[in-house]
Amino acid sequence: MVRGVLWVLAAILLGGIVHLSTVLAMPEAAKQDAYSRLAQLTPVNAMAPLAATKAGAEIMPFMDPAFAAAVCRYDLSDGPLKLIAPVVSQGYTSVTFYTRRSVAFYAINDRAAGRHTIELDLMTAAQHAQVPEDEEVTAADRLVIESPTTMGLIVLRALAPEPGLMPMARQALAAATCRIQSQ
């Protein structure tokens, strides 16, 4: 009786270990992650609008059809990146930063930006350390985001509260730019 209970507990423990290690290894083993899917559709260090979401044919899983989306695949090897996203949408506009392995590391929306434009610099910690300190420029004037990796994704989303406002949301995203800063 006791021996049977020990075997059952050992089997449950082994099954839990296998399950946990499989779940943790899945992101590294995935061949069609977000970055890989978008690499075929978007240029590097440039903003690219994503096609309208259709049920069953989404580029990325769980895309909301009420949002227009644009993506910038970035590579900071050549220098820091400058992102400018005008907030013209009547709804909600957000910018989310992801590493190459789809880990979100920063997000900001139009309400938090408090301006008519979301403007920021994306760079690695090493690049940020090389930026000279300017006493005239405060942290409120220049938003600097440190990326934990040199490659990743920036996703802009603009809400169209009504289907008729989708062209305006797409137009707002089309005005966004993402490019390497000139020295």
C-alpha cells in the first residue's frame, strides 16, 4: 500500500517536472514567434503598418480588430533609434516595446505621454552611457528607453472606437517614424 502511494507521488512529481520544463523551454523552441513572423513582412528600423485583422487570418494571435497596428522591427547595432508617433487618434494610442524573444519591457500610451506626439529614443545601456549629459535637456524633454537587447519589436496600436474611424487610426499610425538617429 505504502509502496503504491510512493510510486504515484513519484509519477506526479516527475510529470510536474516534465511539464514545467516543457513550458519554460517553449519560447526558445518556437520557430514562428512574433519576430520571425514579422521579419517576412517588415523592414528593419522602419515603421510598417499591419494589414487589417480578419478572423482566422491574424498575423499575430489575439489581435483586436478594433485596433490599427504598425510595427517597427529594430536593430540597435548601428546606433540608437528615434521613434516619433503623432497622437491624432480620437481613441487610445499605445506603444509597446518587446525584445527579440517577445518579452515586453516598456509601454507608454497617449495619456501618459501628455503630448500630441510620443517621441522617444531607444538605445542599449552601452549606447546610453555614451550620450553626453546636457544640462539644458531634462528627463521630461527627452524620454530615453534602454533596450535589454539589440533586436526587437516596437508595436504601435491606435483604437478606432467605431468602424468608421479606422481610416483615421490608420492615418495616425502611417505618420509614425522609426529610424536610426543621425549622429
